[in-house]
Amino acid sequence: MELRTGMDRSVPESGFADVRIWDVETGEPVRAFRGHTAPVVSVALSSDGRHIVSGSFDGTLRKWDMDTGDSVGEFLGVGHTDLVTSVALLPDDKRIVSGSEDCSVRIWDAETGKPVGKPLGHKMTVSSVAFSPDGECIVSSSFDRTIRIWNVEPRKLIGESRSIGAEAINFVAFSPVPGRKRIVSGSDDNLVRIWNVDPETDEPVELFQGHRGPVLSVKFSPDGKRIVSGSSDGTVRIWDAVRLETTSITNAVDTTNGERHD
């Protein structure tokens, strides 16, 4: 889930064919964005909070006006031939990157919705994509058990992690701290790993153990000192990225009936 900075509303990925804005305090939906024809599985917010980009299992991307709920142009995902699994926005909001079950990573012009350059890719489904804070690199993870780092300009592969075994990598994210080029990943082997963005290094520099199920989502805190991870074991864990230990564990709550999943 992405949270709009400074606002009391959040935009979660939806199990339905729409994107919904929710009031964080009341838990009530504020607005729905409709246009996709299959579940929406990834969303990204522009840096100014004016637009939302969504990726869907219908194979398309869409851009939405945050205030009106209207679709801005038509993102048809020309070039993607299968489900869109992940989307991210360049920090200056001029480019969008998407990953797909067709094994490709694609860059799009955020204004025109047209693809930019040739696709990048993996050998299996691309599970997650993200831009670096300076906008110079893209990181992608895949069910082929690798993480790849790409230059935006010129567009080429500059680094690849060593395969982590027989487990898929589900999610990757950059540290937001300028000058500290680190990546965090979550995978099906229940582990959270930290990687250096270094073409000469293909091994993780640290790993966190504690989850009892696949790690589905990971993020750095804004200061880069904490990592939050969500798992199919029903817990959210907060890790100290400096001391390398768990600082907090939260059990999932079913918002439909208020029950805790312990």
C-alpha cells in the first residue's frame, strides 16, 4: 500500500477492478476510480499527489486525476502481452515503469502514455519494479529468483543479484536516502534481504529472519533506518536496518470484522 504524504487518505491495491481512496482515520472509502476490467494489483502516487497510476491484471496501466477520479488518457499497455504486476513513478513524475507476467519491464511517458524504448526483462514473471530516488536506476525482481538493476539512460543492465535458490522474489524497494544506494527485497523463503547497488557485488549484505511465510511486500522508512515487511504469515514486522534486528511485530487485522489474525 502507498500512502499519500501529508494526507489522511491512503490508496491500497484492490482485489477488484477499481482503485479506491480511503480515509485513514475512519476506514471509510472516499472515492473509487473505475475503468480496469480485472483486479488492480499495484498503484503509485505522483510526487505532487495529483495523480495515481494503476496496474491491472487486465494487462493495462491507467493514470487518474486524484481529485476528480477521472482517467487521464488511455494507458493500454501496448507491448505488455500479459498481466501487469507492478508500477512505479519516476521521482519527477515524467516516466512510469511497469513489470508484467510477460517477463518484461517497460518504461512509459507519463504524459502521452506511450512506451519509451525497447523492453527490458527477466526469464520469468516480473514481480516488482521501483525507481531509485535520483531517478537514474530501475530495480526489478522476478520469479526467476534474481534482482536486476538497470540504468534509465542509457537503458542497460548494470547489475544482477545471484540467484537466491529455489524461491521467488516478490518485492523490491530502494532506500530513499540520497547517496546510500541500497535495496531491500522480500521473497518466498520467508527472508528479508538488503543489497548494495553495486555491479561488482551479487550477494546480499544483510538478511532478516523471523517471518513464518513468504514475504510479500517490503519498504524502507523515509530516513532509511527502518524496514517494514508484510508476510502471508499474517504479520507486519518492523526491522532496525542499522542494528539489524526486529523492533516491532503487528498481527494482521481483518477490516471486515475486526478480528486479529494471530
